Amino acid sequence: MTKEREGEVMMVLLSVIESWFPILSIITIGYVGALFSYSAVLLIALLFFFLMMLRNGRLSELRNRAAYKDLLLTSVSITLLYVLVFMGMRYTTAGNMAVIIFTQLFFSYLYFNLFGHEKLTLIHTFGALLMAVGALGILWPDEVHFNQGDLLILLAAM
């Protein structure tokens, strides 16, 4: 399998896993609130990755101070993304959230084509456009109406 095909498969698998995210998150937000729900998810992820590093014998890598800046920037950007998502879920439906988050793939293709040095094939460009048109058709079948939650999640997806 080529690296390109492997990346495409991973993106599709991530989308399948993330499809459960809005449903479970809306349920938890209804009980404990958006930021507490995000904190719980973050704690579970931290525990998971700590156990993975422990299992693979890579805990010593945490002492590498040269990586701290990159880790901090990555952590801040991921935290900003999920704070926007969790705050947006307070004002929109799980369906809208799932469709809007799915547009991350569309924005990834745009970034790589417009700002990166990857050249998209015609089939990839057509797929990205079809994805965007499909998302717009699902979100606003009759009239375009943005609510606060949709805008926050769209900002996170970008």
C-alpha cells in the first residue's frame, strides 16, 4: 500500500471513529456541561497515551526538552479546536456537528493544494468539491441559516 493510499484509509477510519463523537458528546454535555465534558475526554486521552508510552517503553522521551515548544503549540491548537467544538455543540444538533466536522477533510485538501506543495489529482478535487456541496445540501436544504453552534464548529473545522 502506498503512503498516499495509507493516508486516505487513515482519514476514512478517523471519520468513522469520529462519527460517534457528536452523539456521545451531546449526551455528556447534557449532564455535565461542555468544558467539563471536554476535560473528561482529555483525561481519558492522556491516560490512554500514557499507557501506550509505558507499554512501548518510551516514557523517557518526555524528558526531551527540545520537543516542548512543538508539543505546546500542538496542544494549544488541539485544545482550541475542541473548545470550539464543545462550545458549539451547546447550540446545534449532533447531526449538524457531524456534517460540519466532516468538512475537515475538505479543508485539508484545500490547505494542501492552495498552501502546500501537494498537487491534487482531478478525482481528488472533484471529491473535495462534492464533499463540500453535499455538506451544504445537508445543513441547509431550503435556506441558509447559520446558528451560533454551527459557526463555532465550522471555525474549528477550518
